[in-house]
Amino acid sequence: MKSEKKNKKKHNNHHNHFTTGYINFTKNGYAFVKIEKFQKDIFIPKNKTNRALEGDLVRIKFNEKYRNKRGIKMEGEVLKIVKRKTKKFIGILKIKSYSKYGLVVIYNKSIHVDIFIPINDSIKHHHNNKVLVKIISWPKKLKNPLGKIIKIFGKSGEYTTEMFSLLEEYEISYEFSNKIKSEIEKIYSETKKISFFNGNLRKDMRDINTFTIDPINAKDFDDALSIRKLDNNVWEIGIHISDVSHYIKEGSLIDKEAYSRATSIYFTGKVIPMLPEILSNQLFSLQPKKERLSFSYIFNINNRGKILKNWFGKTIIKSNRKFTYEEVQQIIDKKKGDFHEEINDLFFFSKILTRKRLKNGAIYLDRIEVKFNLDNENNPISLDLEKNNDAHKLIEEFMLLANNKISEFVSLNFKEKSSNRIFIYRVHDKPDFQKIFFIKKIIEPLGYFLDSNNLKKSINSLLKKIKGKPEQNMIENLILRAMSKAKYTTKNIGHYGLSFFYYTHFTSPIRRYSDIIAHRLLYYYLLNDDNYLNNNADNKTAVYRLKNMDFYEKQSLHCSHKERLAIDVEREFLKYIQIKYIKNFLGKEFYGIITGFTDWSVYVDILLFQTEGMVKLRDIKEDSYILNSKNYSIIGKKKRKIYQLGDKVKVKLMDINMEKKQIILSWMGNNMKN
């Protein structure tokens, strides 16, 4: 006992240390600074954060406060802010009539304090508006920083307000400069007449039955399929992709802007395009009855699904018809309609391709997608839980095939000719096995199992077993979270989920810059291939100069980063739409599945909406529940009733917090295990 006190005293008197690191705040106002050489973060009390904000680079003084059985606790204080992460924040302006100051309340985790705004005539009528505010100063005598409003987005909760404030928050461009517009007009005016291009310099596919299959509201058609029967047992299939790189020259203003955006953003009811609509929806779009330039993968396949011959190169096509997925599904079901023979032949081959992929170990995750229908004022009025039908799967299989075969072609065909072979790959690493172990512990009480020794087969078996079960969405989400994030790189490790060793993104150059990179690299290799150059070179004098590996790796990292941002902002906006829609059902009761626990709450996925809400443990009236973190369950203190992950329960929609995008539920106490 004495030695413990002596030890504690010794460490209380430890010399101070000084270091620099990034600070992270909790919602309670205290913070931690992560220092790489220490295994534990340095704790910063509330009164010693010295006006630092989330993510700031700070200089701190710290000491080893005491040592106990858990190790050393290090506590410190912020001496100064070396560099602010940002001075600009988005929040909601709150104005009280009797105060000299308004408050901008920040609801995300980017800042732990509100910002004071001096009230003047220009802002006093903007109560509850979402605004962009800049911190001007933070006097020592004030607990809150002082700011200035630099942009007003509109009333909080409105469609355009939420969309444009999100784009601002994620620093996503949504307008094109006048200089870029001038460059676009020049490209468009010079190439309006596609017949200007001599079809002899490309493979001419204009007389072969070709069509596009896309969503009903699609405007940019960047892929088309052609098919013709060569003899009783052999078909020629063409996968044609818009030849965007023919028009977008590397280093041009449009190219720089497309690279900066790297991807289109898809909101419910609105698209923020990577390329201007006059190009993406018109000149580049493979519209019906119009001659269009394309980059194609054409192959011969027999009636057993064996690919006999491959060809890659530039083409000119003329689509006969644009189909929606719904129209193609009807043709598949009824075996009649426009081009029904061609569509059913393609469907036949797509099923063979699917079987081959699954046999090769591909993971088959067939997710339900939530789609909202909006009225004229962009308010959500209904939702559809959409699942991929046969028409979707048909297109998906041929796009996967093209991406696989093009990557394989570049990687293998030019191996001897280019020792420093460069390409952009779409890779997917093995899953996090700690997360797989976590899934096993959760699903075993529900009667499901995973075999780590044959994980892919086991996952596919699990996905089949949960199909149509209430816990399906929860388990699918757990599997998705366990998977590594796919990314772009020049260093190929294969694609774990698809079970392809060679894979790229080539089929969507209108909406993904990574595909433009792949187009340019493939064309470079084709221009250096004697067979292609002698027969089908689009422009024998044009030489695309290959950069070094570092250049393409930097571009790959950039595309991966922008893709993650796009996913995050799309998910955030969808959450807003979901919350706004669900607000119409306050007071109604629904069934849901328990998806998570914390010390103070239960999370429930509402089955009808595929949306997660929260019940506070203290609000469950039937008993006083506590968390059993080892068994992922809660247990009642008196009745000893247990609720586990995956249990089906009834809840009532009690409240909506639009700013925090939270759904507050009331517990109805029904436990109905399947």
C-alpha cells in the first residue's frame, strides 16, 4: 500500500514534457491529443483546452499523472494553437430578441462550442437559417469564439439548403467556370457532326444491333451492348463505352476540373456531374439513332459461355434503342418485345458469367436499395425498397467482364514489351479478420455460423440463409463493415470480393475520372501494339505520353479519396431525405430489428424504412436494463429478460431531430424471436 502511494507520488512529481499533436474533442468538451510514440492518448481537461478546436495542431505540456494497474495516465494542457484545421463552419443561426449576440449552433463533430455572432439588421431576419460562419477572434474572457456570417444557405431542413450546405462542407464544386464553359463550347461546336470522323479509322459497328439499358431517369448513357449471331454456336458481343478521352485532352481546363471532382455525386433528385451536362448528357452520351465514338471490348463466345476471341479498341457505333431496366425485365419475363432475341441471348450469357464468378469464389451481396420519390417541391412522398432484377444483373455482369478483361489484357499482353508496365487497378483487400470474429460472436446466438477457413463460401452460404429474414439487413451491414474498402492503385493485389486477380474501372468515364485514366493507358498500349496500329488506329500520329508510376499512383490515391467523400456526402444527404420522410409518421408503431447497443441506448433498424432509430435505455418502462457488452445484449435487472442483436421488437416513432439526423423511438416491449 505504501509503495503504491510512493509510486503515485513519484509520478505526480514527474517532469513536464512538451510535444505537438492533433487534438480531438469529446461531446462533453474535454479532449485527447494523440502522440505516435505513446500507446495512450494524452488527456486534456475542459479548462485546459485553451480555445483549441477539433482537429487543430496544438502545442501541449503534459506529465505522467499517476500509474495504476491499467498503466500510466498522461494529462496535459494546450499551450498554443500551432495551426487551425479550419476557421469556417456550417451551422444554424439562433437569434434571441433580447440578446446582442446570435449563436451559430454546429451540430456535427467539427466543433464543440457555439459561435457568437453580433446581431445587425442584415442577419436578424435569418433565425433558423443554415449559414457558413468564419471565426474572426476568440477573446480570452469569452467561452465562445466570435464569428462572421459569410454565406446564408436558406431555411434549415429545406432541400436546396441541405444540399448546397453539404457541398460546401465537403468542399465539392458544383459550378463550372466561364473559361471552362468556353472550352466546352469549342469542343462541342467542332464535333457536332460525328460523320466528320472516317469510320475506316475505327472499327465500324454502326450496322450491328446495339442498345443501352439504364435507369428510367438516366440522361448520360456511357455504355451500350451489341450482339450478333455468327453461326449456330458462336455469338459476337460488344461492350461499348463512351470514348470520353478522345475529347478530354490531358491538361486541358475541363480535364483539370474533371480530375478535381473525380466523380459525379448522386443525390436523391439531383446529380452534381463530373463533366458538364452539355457533354455528359449529349456529345458523350450514347444516344439512340446518333453516331457516337466509343472504346470497346468485343469478343466471340460459344453456347457454353467460353470466350473464344478478344478484341480491344476504338469504334464508332449507332445505338438502335435506349431501354430502361423495367422494359428489359418485361422482355426477359415475357420473351417478347423489341430485340427480344438479342436481350434473351445476353441474359443467357450473363447467367453463365454469374455462375462462373460465384464458382470462382466471388461474394454475392445482393443489397436492397432505398429509393425515394419526390414531389415538385423536392419533398419525399414515397419510398421504394429496390432490389436488382435480372435486367440489372445482365448489365452488371457484362460491365464486370469488360473491367476484368481489359485489366487482364494490359497486364498480361504487354508484359514483355514493357518491363515498367503501368495501369490503374481497382483492388479490394482481404477482410479484417477481427471484424469477422466479431460477426461470428453476434450471429451464433441467432443460429448462424461463419467458417474462417473457407470464408467466401461461408459468407455466400450465410447470405442465402438470411435472405428474407428480419435480421438480413443487419447481418449484411455487418459483413459490409468487415470488408476492406475497395480503392484505386497502380499496385495490383486483386479484388477479393469479385475473385478477380485483374480488375479495373473502365465502363463509366462520364462519371468517374479513374475510368478516363484507364482509357488513356489502354490506348497508349494499343498505340504501341503493331497489330492494332496496322489495322485499327484511330489516329496514328497521336501519341499519348506515358508518365511515371508515381504520377498514376498519385492520381489513383486522389480518385480513391474523392470516391470516399462522394459516398459520405451521398449517405449524409440520403439520411436527411429519410428523416424528412419519416417525420410524416410520428406517433405510428413499427417493427424493427435491434442492430446495436451502447451504455445508454438501443439502436433499432425500422424494417419498413430500412432506417435506424434510437431508444434510450432509461426510457424503457418494462424494466431497468443494463448492457452486457460481452454478449451484445441488454438484461433487465428485475425480470432478467434479455434482448439481443437481431431480436425483432415493436417501437413507436416519437421524435425527429432534423439537425442531428436522429430518429427517437419509444420501446413497445414486444420480443418476437424468429
